[in-house]
Amino acid sequence: DYYLRVTMQVSAIYHSFLKNYSLWSIGYRFFAGTRPIGGDYISAPPLINLPNIAPLVSASLAGAFLLAGLFWALRSKNIDTAYSIMICTIVAVSPISWDHYYVLLIISMLVSLINLSKHSFPTWPTIIFIIITLFMALFNDRIAGVMYLLNGGIDLVMANGNRITFASSLLEILPMVELVIFTILIWRLDVSTKQDGIPLKAV
């Protein structure tokens, strides 16, 4: 009942909400725009107004990432890596993904940190891991403030009916971009451990 009825009902409310970080929201952001769920929330126009294709794009992105996540998890060398990949995948493809869902990623981060240490912290994977961690921990909570700044401040946004530009609204996609890159990083770390005689720094 929860997955077949309740989830669909809630998703119908939040699928185009600006703070929903799910992959299911991407198509709506680009082709239908984001809409508020109350008077105090901001909204943004679409890049191209083609609302009929918005759900198709969203479903395609979520489906593709789900299949990729399942494939990477099944091919993983150890259960910890597979579990970490599936945590990221579930957060990404859930119809609704709030910012506090990212607390689950602490498990995946710890597993990735252990894998990095086993390889003596190779340069580029370590740099990517640090950047993603810093963005998730320090910047994502400040996205709203940056969006207001890019639109002339909160007073001007309110004067415009709580509307912001499409370009500035793309900042809200950043947490999902971080999650996708992080999932790929986890997979690449696992793949590298399988390549006999090839050091991780060369991958």
C-alpha cells in the first residue's frame, strides 16, 4: 500500500518541488518548471515548456540510474561496496529525496574512505572524494542563499512572486550531481581493486 498508493500520492505533490533532489524531478525542472507547495516557497520556469515529455525524461533518468546501480552492486567485489552503491541508488531514484536523506550517505562515505586508505589515497579519487564531501557538508545547505543572491536578494524575489530564474534554479540539481558522481567513484574504486597489476593511480 505504501509503495503502490501512498508513494504515488505524495510524489504527485512534490515531483516538481524545487527542494526535491530526486532524479524523478529533473525532467520536470527542465520541461515543466518547478512549482511551490505553499505561499512561502519559490518556483522557477522551465528551460523549454514541454510538460508532456517531463515525466518521460524523469522516468528515463531514474530507470537508467537504477539499472546502473544494480549492475554495479552485483558486480562489486565485496558486500560493503555493493551496499554503499545501493544506498546511493535508493536515495537518487526515490520519488522524493529530501536533503536529510543524505545522512544515509555517511555509510557510503566511510566505506569509500576505507577503500581509499587501502590504496594509499590515490590523487584524483581522493580529490574528488574531498570535493564531494565538502560540498555535501558545507555548501548544499547554503544553496538557497546563493539562489536569492543571484536573483537580487530575498526582497526582490518576494516582490517577483517568489519566482527565480531557471539558471539559478539549477543550483538545486547540484546535490543530485554530487550523488551520481559519488556513486560512480565508489564503483570505480571497486573496479580498480580487480585489475591485477594496475595501480589505482593509473586508472
